[in-house]
Amino acid sequence: MPPSGRTIRVRRLRFGHRCALRRSQYQRRALWKAGGVGAGVAVRIIRKPPDRMAEFGDSRAVLPTVGIDIRRCQSATITEGDLILISAETYRIIGEPMGDALRLVSACEAVKV
């Protein structure tokens, strides 16, 4: 017990990705279109900062990609070539999405269309 005699409730955070996807200040609503066609499925994503710096030996290159974390329970079959619509912007998934160790989130790289 704390010195004041009050009990303090501590909320345990089990998984970083799972908790991050719950926080409304980080997540965005988006529309996922498998294969780039169809009506699409409403999903929640976390958009990471664009323009990643890649180093190849002594040279550096700026890659015009955007990182997107998406829940696997909402998009279990996301693959290369799928479209993600965030507000008025459209992004195409490039490369195969990588899953986290707990298989809760798929991390994708996308380029603006």
C-alpha cells in the first residue's frame, strides 16, 4: 500500500502491438482492398513515418515508402499488390508483410499510388 493508505490499481500491458492498436491517437481507419479490387474491408492501422533511409555500404538511399501495421484478425490474407485507402490517399502494398512474434500484427511497406 502507498503511504497515503489508498490502493493503486495498475493496468498491465501485455503486448506492445496490441495496446498500440487500441490507442485512438495512433490508429487510423482505413479500407483494405484485396488484390486492389472490390468494395474493401474496414480495418484499423498504424501508419509509420514515411521516407525510410536505407544504407548500402558507404552510400545512402531514401526510400519513398510508408510503414503500415495492420491487425491480422482483420486482414489475415494481406499480400503484395493489395490496396490500402487512408482518407483520400491510396497506398499499394509492396513486398510480403512481416508478422510479429505473437502473430497479432502484420507490418507492411506501402508506396503511394
